[in-house]
Amino acid sequence: MDSTQTLLAGMDWSPLILSIKVAAWATAVALVLGVALGWVFGRRKFLGRQLLEAVCMLPMVLPPTVVGYAILVLAGRRSPLGAWLRAHFDYSIIFSWHGAVVASAVVAFPLVFKSAIAAFAGVDRSLEAAAATLRQSPVSVFLRVTLPLAWPGILAGTLLAFARAMGEFGASLMVAGSISKQTQTLSMAIYDASQAGQDDLALVLVLITCAVSIAVLVLSNRLFAAR
């Protein structure tokens, strides 16, 4: 017990803080893109829809290292986008916490996207039509009718996306690295502690990660039980 208390007292909490920060930003990005594309795919029929939907879902099934490599190819320092950002803004997402956000957002996006598709497809169109007859604009109908009705399903995907972003490792490691107090999230800190033979620290970090993930899932269950 004393050794555990000593370990907790002297432990660096920056990986937990950074993990929450990265997961929050990644979830926000995934939510915006997931809702926008989820509405399109949930309401529109167009040529190549199934293929494009499969492409959007790829991060869920691809190895994280493949996702990380794809981000490096598209936004790395040698890519056209990366070179442009470097030349005009002296900025790069590589080896920065912003890179971890991008990687986490990519792997979390499919959870919001798929939930949003189902949620928007399940909204009663007659309620939207009734709102439209009251001279409501399409934007007003979406914000006042469509989105509130679809929100429970979207929220489910969003909470799962946050939990997924909290646990992201492979893609983030390739893009952001594991720099102490800069890009080292909980999952990376666990890996580093394990490799260094610090089993007690690794176990504590694992328990913290599990506790945060369980709290998110319990919150999700309570939110839906109250509806």
C-alpha cells in the first residue's frame, strides 16, 4: 500500500491530461465530420454510395499503423500539404499533439459516422414535413427537428468515439511519437513503462485507462436510460 501511494504521489499525470485533451479535440472533429457526412449518407442515394461509405469506414478495420502511414503520406513533411504548411506557416503536425489529434480523429470518425447514418435514417420524415409547412427554413428544420430526434444515436457514437480516441496508440505513435509531456498519451506511457521494466507504473496507468473508459461507458448507459 505504501509503495502504491508513493508511486501515485510521484507519478507524472501529464499523459492522462494530454490523453483527455487529445480525445476531446479528436471527438469534436469526428463529431462535426460524422454528423455532416452521416446526414448525406443517411438521406441521399447516389452512385457509388456504398463504395464511399466503405472507404469512410476503413479506419475501423485497417491496422492503426496503416492509418498512421497514410497520414504521414498525406500530411508529412515531404508531402505537398506538409511542405506548404512548413513553408508558409513553419508548422507541422508531425511530432506534435496536433498530430495525435488528427490520428485519433481518423480512427474515431467511423463510430460517429455510422451512428449518424442510422440516426438520420430513422428520423420520421413526416415531422420534418410538418415543420416545413410552418415556414421553417431547411436549416431551422434540421436544427429544431432532425438533429434533436437523431441526437440519441449520434451521442452513442460520440461517446464511443471518445473512448476509442482515449485508447489510440499505433497511428498516434507513428504521427506524433512519444515525447514526454508533449505527445506522450496514456497508451504510449503504458508502452514505455512496460518496455522500461516499470511494471508497477504500467499497471497503475492501465487501471487509470480502464477507469476512464468505464466511466464513459457508464455515462453513456445512464444518459440513454434516462431518455
